[in-house]
Amino acid sequence: MRGFRAPVAPALLTLALFAASCGRNPAPPPPLRLATTTSTRDSGLLDHLLPLLERDTGVRVAVLAVGSGQALRIGAEGDADLLLTHDPAGEEELVASGAAVDRRSFMYNDFVLAGPAGALGDGPPPADAREALRRIASAGVPWLSRGDDSGTHRKERRLWREAGVEPGGAWCRETGQGMGATLSMAAELGAVTLTDRATLTAHAAAPELTVLFEGDPALRNPYAVLLVDPARHPHVRGGDARRAADWLTGPAGRAAIEAYRLRGRQVFFLLSGD
């Protein structure tokens, strides 16, 4: 006759299961999905900021660097948690649509016209960006556009409209690429292009490209962070997105942005009052 085995008490069974589970490390949460413009990546700014953000907040970030137009579309579809872009008109439209909330403009750099030395001729410097573009068009100077609906491309199209010029013909080409690739092509082709100064400074092609025009207030380039609305897209990580946005626009993030140097110079600046 076999010996009798008493049933395991429920409390002891619970304790055993708890003890077994203590030996397992829980899986870390998935990283925050940040859709952002290529300039924040190509300039090295994100490599500087994100380790500090993770250290201070515990939020890991996975970066999808695309043109601002595409980043905003990704946000509208709920395929990102947080956006960092530089297209104020597009950002305002996204907030108005209800797909994003809490837009915060917090830093800026500037656009410049870059190309081979002497591409604008020997006359006096253009009075503004519109005049510079008219001079390029009238002389048929090779022009290279990103053509990718990025924030830079959208800015370029607005500048051409303000100049009263419809670019086209043999002197205009589109790359459909990011800023770094477009700068490489501009250096190879001897073309002029619109670029943010930070990416130009970081790029290896910079010695072959000269800043031909700068300083027009119309070339200011503000950046904003936007939260994808969890009310519309319940799967987004709204809490982590807000923590990341608070860090970027708060004292720690602002100090890190102001401290960032590229080839010894500051290339991103804080917007006051934001």
C-alpha cells in the first residue's frame, strides 16, 4: 500500500511560484518610437542627447530618421510615440487634426545656401534669400533639391514661391534623399542646395561646399517636439513620450542642447520663452 501524500497547501504553492518567478528578469519595455528629421541624426545631436535622456528618465528610444513630412505622416498613423520635426506649418496641421498634442517649439538652427565658391557670381551679395534664388534661376546655376517632402524641401518650396520662381529645367535636379546624401551629390555636381547649417558642418563634403548665402531671418529653422495623441491611438506610449518631451524641453535637455558642439561650434540654439 502506497503512502498517503498530503496536498500542497495553497499558500505554500503560491510561495513556491513566487520564489521561482523571482529568479527571472522581466523583459524590458519596448523602446519609445521617435520619428524625427534626418538633420537631428546627421548632425550628431541625437547621439549626444539620447544617452543622457535614457540615463535621467530610464526611457530607451528607437529612432526613425526620415524627412519631417514623412515623420508627421507616421505620427498621424500612430506608428510613432513622439515626433521631433522642423516644419511649423505641418506640425500645426497635425495638431489641428487631433493626431498630435502638446506641440513645443524649443530649439532652432538656420538654413543656408551652400555650393561651390563663386556660384552666385561676382556681384554684390544678395539682399535676401529671394534675391539669391532669383540670381540662381536667371543664371541657370545647377540646383539640387532633396525632393523628398522633408522639412527642408518644404522650406525650399516656400522660398521659391516667395521669390516668384518656379524651378525647373535642366538646371534643377531632385535627389529624393536625405540631407547628407544630397550634400554629397551637390559636392560631386558643383550644384547649390538648401541645407541646415548643422548637417553641413557635420558632413564630410563640407570642405568642398561654401556657404553662399546666410543670415536672412526667413532662413531660421525652428524644431518642435509633438506627442502622438494616445486618445486617438491608444497603443502609443503616452507616458514615456511625455517624460521624454519634458526632458528635452526642460532644464536638463536644454542644457545638453546648448552644450553640444560640432567641430568646435554651437549649431543648435534654444528658443527663448518656450
